[in-house]
Amino acid sequence: MAVKYFLNIRYMNSAPVTLDGNTLSPAKLSAVANGASININPDALKHMARARAVIDQAIAKRTPVYGVTTGLGPRVTQALAPDSIDSFSLNTIRGRAHGVGSPLHPNWVRAGVAVRINTLLIGAAGARPALAEHLCAVLNAELTPVIPETGTIGVADLCWGGALGLAMIGEGEMHLPDGSIANAKQAMAAVGIVPFQPQPREGLALVSHSTLTAGMAALGWMEIQQSYEASQTSAALSMEGFRANLSPLEERVLALRPQPGQSEAANGLRSRLQGSSLFNPGEARRLQDPLSIRNIVQVHGTVQAMMDVSLNALTAEINGASDNPAVLVESSDILSHGGYLLPLISVTLNAYCQACVHMAALQVARISKLLSKRFSGLSDGLSFAGAEGAGLGPVMKTAESLYAEISHLSSTPPIYPGISADGLEDVVTHAAIPTKNLFPIAKRLRLLCAIEAIVAAQAIDLRELSSPIAQALLPIYATIRSVSAPFGVDRALGTEIEKLAIQIEQGAFSL
């Protein structure tokens, strides 16, 4: 069964978030990303200490452990000299801070660091509790490491992790609470934090993990979820404006082909339309509406289904250990594994994005039908001005442009045999590409929802309905009209569309 999700990114509860290694959610991450402080479960810190004892024992016995007593990558066969084990952690960080480009958004990085704290508590990294506590202190001081946007191939976030580690040891940069960027050592000193001094294995723990991608993906997942809810609302408004046939929403017909997500989508539409006169016999204008109206449930249900699948993948990732090698505390074993690879995140987020392309295509098609006299029965462009005005017709060009950009952003990244580390690391996932694209896709979906809502409101006005539209849609209609008045004489709409999109981002279209 699909889960119902609720989101208000800008007004998330600011109560402290407690991390314990296994109960982190996208909603909690959003709170941290937007400034909530972090507490760490004391029992989880004790578990970290037990895991650290396994690492210390391996060092004392000179047991071969990847990245602890041996080199990394192609140097895995080479043992580290006893007097270089401590400095090796610093070299691990410095030797991987190779990212380039503009800094990632500080909120994205805060989410990724919160995931790193949470996954350290699992104990697989074998780091001391002091590392989790240091990361926590930095976030609670509202400092955020500066991480360049390009530098991960989805086989652990190595170069991103290098930038994270560089900031934590005081050699990188950090965003300050006012948005400016400062030297990390100076930024930490200003709030009484001493740069972290990594011990054996802890340089690798700062560098080699997938938590930055995972944290960003969780935030992007939530933004798309909100855009989906807004699309449900704008679709319901279009159904009112078109005077649509609601028989495709009936559970009896949906049960004939029970596809994942479609019943949930239908429930959401019915709740928005509850009390509408469209449910009365004879209110629908057509026996069968265009597919962009008749098949809303199938397409929106696909988005819902991909939302559920990607959430399962994300929940496992933000509460799972991507550290290699991994400490198994109960048996005191240290084993190599492949948990740092992100094919499931890559595949599910790409599918999530592709589902949004289908949803956006329906929006553009519905807008075009409302603007066409042949389909809507109203004036072309929904104009009050007759031949003198173009009405809303030209806004189709903006809608089509937004759709094209969504489609382009949803293109899947190339997957090919890798060549890193002298051919040893011969796989890629590029999970960061769909992760980063979630945010601009969500923004464009909000703009499309704003356009559809303005067009639908105009159609509703032109209908001069004898009874009000659905009760749940009345305050949303009022919000639309508070931003965009009924369209009479031609005027520029770009600013109004953007203002309404901001209202949508703030939750105005979520029920």
C-alpha cells in the first residue's frame, strides 16, 4: 500500500532531531537542512565505541585491513609502515578533495552531513564517537562545509567526501550562518570548535561514503512529492474548468486493472473534488474527455508508485552503512563489501524523474484543451476581449518550454564500465545526476502548476457556474486570484506565474 506523505519544506518543525542510526527520515532531514539542531542517541555512541575497539585491535595485531593498515585502491596490496598509519588518514582526505564547480547548496550539504552522522552510528565505519560528535557540533553551530558541485560518480562520494573532510580538519572552507564563506579553521575557532584530528580509519570515514548523495536525494524527493501534490490540485481545478467526466476516478473501474499508485491518485483527486457538482448526473460536458483528463489517475498513479519505490531505496540508504570495509561489531569481523555503490538510488530516481515527464506532458495538454474553443466550448485563449485580445493563448509557449526543460533534465546519465584506480574501480552509477536534477525539475513543475491553475481559474470564471466549485478548491482558487486577477485586457503574466509558484512552494496547493 502506498504511503501518504506530507511536506512543508519552508515551515518544518524546528525541534531538535535525534539520530540513532536507524530511524532517520526525509522529513527529519528536511528539518536539519533548514536549521534544526541535532542530538545523538547516547546508546548509539556506545555502539560506535565498541566498533572502534575492533579497529584498534586490528591495528595492534597488524591485521590487513583496507585503508587502515594497507593502502587504498590499487595500493591495497601494499602494507602501511607502522609510523605512517596516523598520517595516512590526513593524506586520505587531502588526496581526494578534487571536486570542482560552484558550491552545492548549503541545505543539501547539511542533509548529507546529517546522514553521515546517522550512518556513523551504525558502527560499520569503525570511527570513534568523537567524529560523530564533531560533525554534530559543526552543524549545530550553523556551519556548513563548502563542497564543489562536481566530483562523484556514484561509487561512494569520494571527492565530495574529500571536501567534507578537508573542512572538518580545518583546511577547507565553510558557509557561515549569514551565507558567506570563510576559512574552515577560522569559522570553527569563532564558535569554539577545534579542527578534527583524524585517527586511523577516520580519514576514510570522512571521505568514503554515499551519504552526501543520499541526503540531497531525500530533500529532492520531498520537493518532487510536493510538486506532485500541487499537480493533483491543478488537475482538479482543470477538471472543474473543463467540466470533466469523473467516471475515470471511480474505484470500481480502477479495480479492473489494479495498478500501483492509481487508487491513491484517484483518492487524492476525489478528496479535492468532494462536493463538486461534477458528481451530479448530467454535469459532465462529454461522454469521454481528452486523454490528458481521462488518464490523470494512471499517470499520477505512476508518479505515486515511483515515489513509493524511491522512498524505500532512500530510507534504506540514509539508515544504512556505505562504509567499506565494514566493522561487524558482534563478531569483531572487518569485511570488504560493496554497499557504497548506488545503482538502486540512480535507477529509482531516474524513474521518478521520468514519471514527472509524463505528468508534465498531461499538464501541458490540459492547458491546451482549456485554451481551445473546439475542446472547452469557451473562447479561444479564454479571452474576454474578443478579437482584440490573445487572451491566455500565448502562455502555451511558456508551458511547452517548461515541459521541454523537464524532459531534458530527466534524461538518464550514461552508465559505462569505469576506469578509475587503474581499472580496479570499473563501475559507475552517476546517482548524483538525477539527484541534483530533482530540484530544477520540481521548480519547473511548480511553474507549470501555476500556469495550469491560472488557466483553469479563468475557465471557471467564464463558465459562470450556478453552483460553487468543490469546497476544498475554494481557498486555492482564492489564492490564485489574490496573485492573478481574471484576465481581461492582455497583460504580462510572467511575474504572476512566478509569484503563484512561490505560494505553491510554501504549500498553498497541498491539502
